[in-house]
Amino acid sequence: MLIGAGLVVLLALVAILVPRGDGFRPLDPASAGPTGARALSQVLERRGVQTDVVRSVEELRAARTDSGTTVLVTGPDVPERAVALLRERRDVHRLVLVTPSAPILDGLNLPATPVGRQGRLEAACEVGAVQPTDTLSAGSLVYRPTTSGVTTCFAAIDEDRPDDVAPAAYLEFGATGSHPDTVVFGQDQAFSNAHITRESHAAIALRLLGTETTRVLWYVPSPDEDDPAVEGDRPTAPEWILPALIITALTVLLLCLWRGRRLGPITVEPLPVVVPAGETTSARARLYRRAGDEQAVARILTDAATEEIRRRLRLPADADVARIAEAVHRATGEDRSEVSALLSTTVPDSLDAHARRLRRLRRKVRTS
């Protein structure tokens, strides 16, 4: 009992000390973790693009912007005051929204709505930062434009609504009086350290943030008690859920071990007698003879011979009888038509004669 209690205490300590991340929000350019974006930030700086990070509404309000600035907003959870500030920044070069939620799109007067996640997507178009051969990994959030005139790429086929505009993972909205030139991008993994090297993520991210601009204002929204964030698309679990699950699972395991000991040691019994393959084959043959199903036996013999000949002559799995007969002719000199007829026969006049001819053909191919 003392040993069990000690194990429970030890497991509780391990669960409490489980790492809970590096303290950064997803796609934070200062984070080197899997969900961070330090790799992209460093590449942009090496290319001469200045990266300024803001993490609060006050920092966003104080940040300067001009026609050479691209404003990047990461994540679907953005405080309402931040949405109002972004709506006022009409002098910037471009506004890039990564997986924005529907309330953010409405707050910025962007006519689109999120539809859902999609599998791997191919561009098949050339729009802005996207080339026709670009691809995105699975998990992209796609958006359906609610008005005409929206430029889209990485479209997803919607079989339920074929007549509507196809939802897409990349949308461009031209500058208007209510917003600057804006890009909605539904693949947040394209910026993360763990996934930026997959598919065409790196190329799209660099074209989107590193061309026609000299500065990126990188806004990483942070929770603000005085200004709750606009509801996004990703629910979050409390921090204690992982330790609680680990403790519960290990406690159940210890309980099973404790209860299992009351049943005594496991009894080991010898395995049944191993039946040789030859006896199994003979027994199966006797069953076919008793049933009198010569057609089934002929099909089995023909299929087995065809498979062996195909493998020995190194033919592809989809090779037909004519191709196999041609290969047998080249290897053994056998007549093509006779080989083709033999391997195509499933209802022979004499099962014994058919089996002998197949055996002879297999032997010739084996020794050729």
C-alpha cells in the first residue's frame, strides 16, 4: 500500500512539472517553439524587412504605420478595440489576416464568412503572393465570399452547393474607403516554425510579407480582461486538464494492477500442435473434391500459375494475359496463343490435364 501511495505522489509531481509551453501566443515571432514564428521573422529581417511586434491594444495604437507597412494579424481572437484600430489603418500597404473569425471580418467590413477546414489544397491560379503550382497542407480554413469582386485562390470544391462561389483559403479584397488592401489567409501553419518548410508555406509567407514592403507590423493579440477578445473558432482547454488526465490514467492503471494481483499469476499453456502447410493444402483439396467444384479448383490453379509467372518474369501487377503470354514466348519459346488460352481457361474439359499443362508451363518459366 505504501508503495502504491508513493507512486501516486511521484506521478502527481511529474504531472505538475510537465512543460506547458514557452509562454508565447501562437505565431509569436519571438517564440522558437513549434507554434511560434521566429524562423519566418528571422528570414524577413535577413531580407531587409523590419519586423516590429505589438502584443497589446495600446502598443497597436502607438505603433506608426505608412504606405510601406504591412500589418499582420495572427489568430482568430482579436479584442474589439483592436478591430476598431485596424479599421482606421487605411494608409498601410497591406493588411494580412491569418484565420480571422467571422466577427473580425464583419468588424472590418470584409464580405466573407468562414466555412470550415479542408484537406490539402492546390492553388491552380496566380494571385498576388500565390503561384499556380503552390500547395497548402491539410487543415486550411476556407472562407466563402458573400459578394462578387473578391479575388480568391486555393478554392475548395463544395459538392453541397455547386452553384455558389467556391470557398477558398486565400482571399484578396481591394482597398476601399472602409479598409486597405486586405488579404485573408486561412492556413496559420504556413507561418509556424514546425510547418513552414512543408508544401509551399515558406514561399507564400515570404511573398506575402517580404515583397513590396519594408516593414511588417506583427500584431499578436493577447488576452485583455478589460476588453474581451472577439470570439474565435478555436476553443481552449484549461491548463490543468493535461495533468488531471495524466493522473487519472495512471491511477486507473495502478488500480488495474492492484486488482489484477488478486487473481494470481498468469497461467502459461503450451500452444496447440502446429499443422504443416502440406496437410492443410491436402485437406483443402479433399474438400474441393468432395464438393465436386472443378471450376473453383481450375480458377485457383490458373490464378496461382499466372501470379508465379508474372513475378518470375518481373511483369507489373496489372499485366494482362496477352502481355504475360508475350513474355512467356520470349523467355521459353512457347506459342503465344497456347499460353494465352491456357491462362484464360477457367472451365477446362479435364482438370487433371489442365493442372499438368499449368505445372509444365510453370516449370519451363522457372528454368528459363
